[in-house]
Amino acid sequence: MKWEKISQIFGLSLVAICFILALTRVIFREVESRDPNQITIRFAHWQLEGTVPRALDALAAEYMKLHPGIKIEQIRIPNKVFAMWSTTQLVGETAPDLIQMQALAADKLVRYMVPLTNYVYEPNPYNKGNEFENIPWRDTFFDGLVNAPSYNENLLELYGIPQTMHVSRVFYNKDLFKKIMGDTRIPQTYEEFQALCEAVKAYSKKTDTIVIPLAASRDSTGIGWTLFSSQTQKLTSKTDSINALRGKGLEENKIAFLKNELDIASPEYQSGLRIFREVSQYMQSGYTTLNREDAAFYFLQGRAVMTMAGSWDASTYFSQSPFNVGVFTLPLPSPNHPDYGRYVLGPITEAGLQSSFSFGLSRTSAHPEIALDFLKFITSKHGNETFSKIAKWLPAVRNVPLIDIIEGFKPVSDGFPSGPALSTWGPDVDRLINNNLYLLSDPNGSVEKFTAAIKPYYNEALISEARRNLRERLKNSARMDSQIGAASQLSLTDPSDQRKVSMLFEAQNFNEAGYYYVRYELKKLGISPDN
Amino acid sequence: MRILNHSQTSSGGLLASLLRAAGLLFLWVNLCLNAYAQDQVPSPQLKPAWDDAAKLLFEDTCIKFEKAIKDYATDPLVLREAQYGLALGLINKQPKTEGNLNRANELFDTVQKTSLDDNMGISSLYYQGRIYEVHRAKISEDKALAIYRDLFTKYPTHPLAQMAYVKYGAISLYQVLPPDEKIKQVLSYEEQGGFLTSPDAQRGFHSLLSQVYTLQKLNPDKTLDHLFALEKVGVSSVDARKDMVVRLAEVSRLQNKKTLAIFYYEKFLNDYSWDSRRYSIQKRLETLKGTEL
């Protein structure tokens, strides 16, 4: 009885203490925000990896030193709740000054974020004294800031400034590697990669320990698909009907499939599936049902020598592994490979990667000019170098030197585009492939079983995707009509709007040319373009 | 005109004079309205509504124009502009309904009743074509084609009528026809496009034809001609500009125009440092220069 009472008092006291602490914090923040001598700029993001907040803290500290009277505050929000949290903050007009950009709908961008387009044509003042001193801010970035979510192609406006770009790499357990392979170099060729995998299997058998070559999950099937697309590289010329040398992901690929110019049963696709299956045998059985965290645990527990992950996971692996971690680029079969070489053009290029981890300026910022200035500071050459060095992420700004540890993330620029893939065209095709992937990856499966399961339904899924794409194109074009009408009307008094009208017409006409082309090809094949 | 003719055929007298005077007054009012409409700038009261429409905020656009229609019911110029603006908002207001599209169509009709020949009248007709082409759940390309034909035949100098010619081409050139008819159709469309003076329409026209000639495998030389013309007019999207330069190089190479191909490959490498095609293009260039030597 007595104990019950004590525990009740203890519980209530705990609640009261928490309440007082929270209240003090809110009051303190409120008082601080009313202090005329103290300007506070807050920025929020979901990159909780240890090194990223540390890098941003370092930049904030440096900025505060340069600008006494300005306080920079970092708000870290878990990924899973960020979308909901940020929407609530934006709608409630309590959003921080700078906020990590996500795929916001156009109407939300317009209502809650400030377009930054006009600022990026001027040089970044924090680049004074370096080679970008007289270069427009946007041209200091690898990708020229033309990609989502920084740039919105419907609004033709830039809303975010990026910090990094990401690549996929093989992370490996250096200690285990040395134990198994001795002083052997890390794999430079596909043959050496295979030899490493075989050596790990042999080691596991010999020592009776559970060690597999590659920890994988349904999120890391990219390793198999990357190898797959090396086998279809030469088919790119068959789908380049517009003579623009573009690689995978084109609508022309769908058309080529429907016209039987591409075929899953063709030697190139079968070879791609064979290499996918081959590498799958070095992963955990049933990996296509596991999630990303499972693969990470497997690797961090030392039960796998390698895992394939994005460079965004680097800080987790580097800081949380009880062993030394190294990184290398997945070696693909060279054109001289006796079996797979005949379909390969060469290494797959990573030039053209899009930048990411962008911050946008919220409309409710009390000090937009200072928030923008901080954004300029962190994305200057010096700022981005500091970020890259501490976060161990690739820089988004050109000419930033790479520290040793991320040298392995340096994008491959001497290479050809990857070939047409099987699984990049949207929900119908993806569902078909993912539902049957076990037939390809599991020990009891085979290329033949997978092909037999996919082939009868593949074109049907492609047609469904093509129709969906046509509807999307029509919707985009239709939306631009009202925009064009309004911008034309506004351009009668403000000629600067005429540029927007021209850009909208250009985008609309390109979009419609694609729309009518796909309809034309479907009709020629006797397929109704409508459902 | 009909009123004047009618008055002239009437015998003299008071009635005839009154009719003549009324006719002259009607003509004068119409001329004034038209003259104003030709140079019509947005009414300052309606600017916030236009700003919303330019930013895709169609719900807000409609609310503001609806209010303006009530507030400026006695000001014919503002009223007409608000009706035009509301129609443009309604075609994209969500959820998209046939009711909204029908109302937009009626509002465009109303705008045209004041004058069909001024900027707003011609624009209204153009957007009626667009309603049939892309907005309705059941699109009607034939109706859109008829409106576009009407536009570029009657108002060939107006930028939207010229754009109607581009839209007309996009629909008709991608119709499935026997090969003989197809080439005749494309050549005829190409020849008749000489009247285009608006850069936006010229860009659309040359881009469309460069694609039609390539994708329908009709004539590579013509593809090149239209790509040159497109380069001259200019393209603002970076991605589209990159594609244009690569296509100029690739089509030149395929046509054995090595010097041209080399020029455009080098231009691409100089202008675009971050693109997945750079290495392929470097290799193309090395091969071409090797064969040139």
C-alpha cells in the first residue's frame, strides 16, 4: 500500500518535472526570440547519421563566429515522421527558416517556400577569393541545380540548394577481408570479385563459421540490377530512336519491347538475368524478403564480408562498425570477360548524378535574408568542403577536394550509360518483377523459371505503364494551360513574365510531342492508348 | 455592317435617321472597345488572381475571379477579363468536372461575344481548342483541330493562332497513315509553316518536325534542317538543349557530315561537364577524328 503511494507520487513528480522543463524551454525560446540583439535561424532535416549533424554544427559555429548576434540552431527530425512534421509546421506557419526539401506538391511549394531562382544567377559572396568568385552560384554545383526536389519543373522555379550527391558502393569489412584474403588487393575486376566471394564461402565452410560474402536485402537488389544492365549496354543503340544517346528509362524502351525489338528471351537479357542470379548466390537465402536494416545488422555483426549500400550510409558504417570499413566500386565484367564480355561496352558512368540533401527557405522565416546568407555560406566551396570532410559525404560543389575516406565514392566519369533495365518503369512492371524475383534469386530458382513467370505478363504491364504515363503527360500539359494564360496576361505589364510563357510553351510542346509519339506507336501496334 | 446596309436601304425620314445614328453609335462603341481590348493590360484589381493562376493555385484563382465578376459587374472591361480569368481557372480547378469545363467554355463564348478579333477573344478560342484536346475526360481531337484550323487561318499573325498551328501539327502528324500519305502530309504541313513568326511557335514547329522526321524515319536531312532552325530559335531547358546538341552531332555523323558532327560533339563537351553521355561522345569524337586523319 505504502509502496503504491510512493510510486504514484514519484510518477506525478516525474510528469511535473517534465512539464516544467518543457515550459522553461518554450519560455526561454520565446524570450530569446524577442531579444532584439539576438537573431535565431533554425534549420531542420532528417539526416540523423552522426556525422551529418556534426558537420552542420561545425558550419553553424563558424557562421556564428563570423556573424556575432546571429544564432544558428539545428533541428533533427527522424526520417519516418519528417514529412508529417514538416507539413504541420509549414501549414501552422511555425516552420523553421530553412527546411530540408522533400517531394512537395507544387501548390505547397508556392504557399510555403520561397523561390530561389533569382538568387542563383549571382555569384555566392562566400566564394570570394576562389575560382568561383565571379561565377553564378548555380554554376558552382555539379548538376547546375536542374533536378528535383531543388528544382520544380512545373513551376519552373528553384526551391532548394543541395549539399551532396550519392552513389552506391560495396562496403567491406577490412579485418575479415584480410583474414580471408591476406594481402590480396580489393577486387578490380568482376573475376576478382567472384574469386573473393568464392574464397569467403570456402572460408565459412572450412572454419564452420557463418560468414557470407554479401549481406543484402530487397532494398539492395541494385547490385544485381547494376550487373544486369552491363549486359544490355549494347542494346541502348536499339532504343535511341531520337539519336540523343540517352540510356535506360526511356519511353522508347517500352515501345521497343512492344515492337519485339527488345525481348526478355534475347541473349543480352538472359545473360543479364544469369549474372543477377550468379551474384544472388553470394547473399543470404531469401534476401529479397529482408529489409535494409536486416542487411546492415548482418554486416555490422561481422557475418558478411561485404554489403552494397548508398554513400548516405557511410557515416553509419564508419562510426558504428566494430571493425575497419573500406569501400570499393562494384567491378563489372569488362568487354574481355570470356562469358559476359560480349555484351559490355565498358564501365557504367556515374557522371550526371543528381545532387541531393537540399535546404529550402520557408515563407514564414522572420529573417529570410540571413537564412539565405547562411545557405550561401554552407554551400560555398569552403562550406561544402567542411561539410564533406566532417559528414564524409560527397560534395555537391565542384572542385571540392575529397578526403581519403570518401575517395572511394568518387563518381565514375569514364564510362558509358547503363543499358535498358527490366525494373525501372513504375508500379505495374515493378510489382511483376518483385513478386517473382525469388524465382531468380533463390537457390531453387533459375533464369528459365523467372523468364517463364514474367514473359507472359510483361507486355501487359508495359502497356498499363504506357497508358498511365500518357494520362500523366496529358495532366501536366493541361495544368500548364492556365499557367500560360495567366503568365501571358501578366507579361502585358511585366515583360519578365514573357520568359516564363516561353519556357512553359517549350515544356508543354516537348511533353505533348512525347505524348503523341507514344500514342502513335501504340496505335500502330493495334493497342488502344486508352483504357 | 449589316446595320449600315439596312439603314441605307431604308427610305428617308426620322426612322431612317435614328437607325443610322444608332448604327453609327454602335459602331463607334465597338471600335472603342476593340481598340482598348487590343492593348488591354491586366486590370490592377485582378493582378492577385492572375498571380495565383500563374502559381497553380487554381482554387484561389477561381474564388478571386468569381468575386471580381460580382464586384465589377458594371465595368465591362474588368468584367470581361475576370470572366476570361475564371474560365482559365476553372479548366484546372480540382476536382476536374465536366460541369466546370462546360462553364469555362461558356465563359470563353461570353468573352468572344464582345470581340473575337482582339487578344482576349483569340485567346479564348485557343483555350476552347485546348479544352477539347487535353482537358475533357473524353478528348475530341477533331473538334480541337477544327478550332485550331480556324485560328491560324483567320488570325495568322497572332502568337496563339501560330501556337495553334503547332498543336494542330502535333495531333495530325502523329496520326497513323500509309507511308505515301504520311510524307505528303508532313511536307504540306512543313511548307505551310512559313508564316510562323513567333519564336515560341517556331520552336515548337521545328522541334516537332525534327522529331517526326526522325521517329517516323522519313528524312534525316530534314531532321538536320529543323535541328539547325531549332538551334537558331534557341531552347531554354538545359536538358532539351543538351539533347539538341547531341542530336545535331549524331544525325550529322549518320549523314557522313563529319566536320559538323565534330563541331557539335566538341560543343557538347565544352558546354556540359556533367552528363552521362560525355564519355560516349569523347569516344565518338576520337573515332571520327581518327577516320578524318
